[in-house]
Amino acid sequence: MSTDGRRASLPATARLDAMATENKWAPWWVYVVVIVGCNFAKQRLIEDRVPGAANVAITVVMVAVLVAAITAIHRARPGRGAGTRP
């Protein structure tokens, strides 16, 4: 049985909970575009000025901050609350 078939057989409150979970994250491509763009800009700015380990550490922190920011902005948008579909 497909996931959609199982979801349709759930009670209304369970369907709302499932939809709230689906709306929790921005679309995958938003994360990819922003992270790749910021990483490209970071590399252009720091180029060979920092050692490799520092570059990795900066990248990890940058990605964590970007994921948190994108997710917070997505969740704050109207119509993205629990149980709503875009």
C-alpha cells in the first residue's frame, strides 16, 4: 500500500499532524541553492588566506547557520503553520 493510501485512512487529527511535519522544512532546493551560493562567495572571499582545517570549520558553521535561518524563515511565513498546505 502506498504512503498516500495509508495517510488517507488516518483519522483527521493524524492527517493534520502528518501535514504539519511535511511543512516543517523548506523545499530541498532552497537549502541547496543558498548553501552552494554562500559557499561559492565564501571561497571567493577567503581563497587561500586560511588553512584547510579553518576553512572546513567555517563551512560547517556557515551551513549550520544557513539551515537554521532558512528553516526559521520558512516556518515564519504565513500559511506554513501546523496543518496547512501551501
